[in-house]
Amino acid sequence: MGQVTTFPRVPADLFRFTTAEHAELHTAVLRAFGAANERLETSLTLDGVQLRLRDVGWSEQVTDDDLTKSLTALRQWGLIETAQHRYGLTKHGEAAYAGIQHALETLTSSGALQTAVLDAIADRLDELSKPMDDRRTFTALQELEGHVKALQTGTTRFNSELQRLLKDDHDLATFQDVKRTTITYLREFIADLDARKQQIREKIDNLDPVKLHENARNGADLYQDDNWLQNRAKAWDSLKAWFHHTPSKADELQDVARKAIVQLLRVLDRISEQRKRPTNTAADFKALARWFARTTTEDEAHELFNAAFGLWSARHAHLAHADGELIPSAEPWHNTPPVKLSPQLRTTGKQEHIGSTGKIRNVDEVRRNRRRQAEKERAELEHAWRQIQTDGPIRISTLTNLDHDTFHRLIDLVGRALGSDPDSTGTRTAGTTDGRMQINLRNARGWATITTQKGTLSGPDYVIDVQSR
């Protein structure tokens, strides 16, 4: 059985303060101790904790009893320790404070692919390859590792946001603008990425990491700290994984960026196609349903319904009596004689005009004549196509037995072919309107004269091949 590597366990009570009762107060107290540590105050009294609570934004007044209970709970979880009425963070407390700081930073920050970070990595590697004192070697190495960590963090966050963007389909206007901006951003990032990767890879090859780490340890006055050297070796392996391995993480990042550009372009094309499509009834009713959902009163809903379906009030209010002078203007409507109203006024908006019924025409004979005429024309067309159709390429001059109508159809096909662009062999191709026949025409060699019942035509002797589709 192979060796099993266990991941270091996180203490069970390390983050219990974030889920227990009064979690907001516990978190604020822990942040108060963290803010004090940043000011080099390693311990606080009860009054000092009250003061620091206001510094971290806790606006409510906390009684001494509630604050003491919170401090007691944090001490039971191993996050703070007390001595002589003064409180301070334990190692676990510092880790818990760092954890919530990192979590809040992650929730509020966004990822980025920054070429400036790549340039900074190359600059630090170039600096480390030159002679310098051990103290500067230590600081330059720390800066290099910080840039690599920033690159990894920014890339991870950016990739997560990019994948969420590819799945986000709401608010098409903003969605389209954001994706166009992202495509431009990705293109600019990968434009010179190959050159930067090669430059960093060459600088890594020029450095001896063992000697470099020894000099940096001496510059930091850590002569006996072997764990520090092990951590530096892991950080150097992370740098090589990004730029030196095959394939490297930078190569994978480049592939992800290119695939994302293609996916984003496809989504933008799909949005553009959807906007080009004509509207349909289903889309209209869905839009109308959304409008109805936004109405706040019944009157608004009725007004929208009337506007959508044209069901307004009666249209006969403009009609008047035949002799309106006989009716006083102040007379109530219910006392006046009725006005005749057409049943079609509701649908057409006009009064009905009744005329004599038209005579129904018998069209059976017309249909028979049209059918016979269509069959005759079809037979003539089929005959013409059989005469024109060839068994292979021939010259126009060999077609000497064509009647005038058939010859006219052939000339029409030749004209269509001459109006098309030739292919690489010089052949021009065209077809009839109904798609039945196709002609392939090549350049003429000589001159042809063709005579029909209505005259003689002279022109280039083209090589043609007429086939049925």
C-alpha cells in the first residue's frame, strides 16, 4: 500500500464564532483585536475593546456584560487568552482573523489577467540573476513570490468569473457589451503572452535556486531555519509550474482564453441572430404577459388589454338622428329616438352598405382552358429541353436542327452562363429558373452561324454541355 498523505486539519472551533449566537458581535470583537495587532497593541482591556469596536465600524452600544460574555466565548474556543484583566489573540485567533479578512477580500474583489504582473516577475528574475547583497536577494525573492501568488489568485478568480459570464443570459444589452469588452481584454492579454512566457523561462534557466535560497536565508538572518528553505523550494516549483513545465499553467491559461473568446463570439452571434429574426405571435404574447405582470392596478390591466386587443368603448357615439334639429340639445339620451346601427360597426368601424348580390360566375370552363394551356406549354418545354440536352461537350455550330423557340431557350441559357464568373478551368455554369437544366460553357474557338425559321445568327462557337438536373 502506498503512503497516504493527510491534509492538515483545521481546528474544530476556529470559525465557530461566525455561526454561533451573537455571531456579529463575536466577529466584530475579533476584528477589534486584529486592528489592535496592526497597531502593535498585543493586548486590550475591556475598555480598550469597547474603543476598538467603534474603530472597526460597530455602531451599537455594547454593555460590559454582553462584551464579557463574547470574550468568554472566544476564550473557550481558543481564539483569545486573558491575563491580569487584559485580553489578546492566540495563534488560533490570529488565524481566524486572517481567515475572515481573506474571505471578505475574496467576496469583494474580482479577478484579472494583468500583463504588468508578468512583467514584474520577469524584472525580479532579471534582478536576481545579477550580483547583489544577501539582504536585497531576500527582498527581491519575497517580491517575486508575491507576484507569482498574485498571478495565481487573479487568474483563478478571473476564470471563475469568466465561466459565470458564459452561463449568464439575462439583460441582453448589458450582457452583449460586457462580453464584447471581455473579448477585447482577452485578445490583448494573449497577444504577447508567448513572448513573455519564453522570456521568463529563459531567466529561470539562468538561476540556481539552491544558491539563491541560501543567500536569501542569510540575508534574512535565518541560518538554522530549514523549514524556510523548504517553503522557498515549494514556491520555486510553483513558479516553474507556471512558466517552465510542459505544458505549463501559462499554456493552459492561454488555451482557456482562446476557447473563451470563441465561446463568447458564438454567444454574441446567437444574440445577433435572435435580434434579426422577425417577431412571431408566441413572442408577442410572452411580451404582453410580462407587461401584464408589471401592472399594479386592475385599471392599468384593463387599459393594457384594451390597447392590445382594440376592445375600446362603443364606436356609435358620433352617429346622429336623421333630422337632429327636431331634438333639443338638452334632451336626455334615453328620451330621444333611437339611431339605427350597423352590426359591422364594431368590427370594421364603418356603417354597413347593402347592395345587390353579385352574380356568381361559372369558372369551370376557364379552369379547363387554363389546364389545357398549361399542359401544352409543359409539353413544348419538355420537347425543347430534350432537343437542347447534349451527351457531352459539343460546339454550338453542331446544333443545326433547332426550331426557333428551342433556339431562343438555348441562347437564354448561353446568356446566363456568360453572365456568371468562370471557375479555375475557365468554365462558366448557369441553370434555368426552375432548376431543371444546367449548362457548362467554355471559351469559343472559331465562329459559328446558326439559321432558324426566323433568321440567321452569327457569333463565337462556344463549347457547351447541357444536362438535366
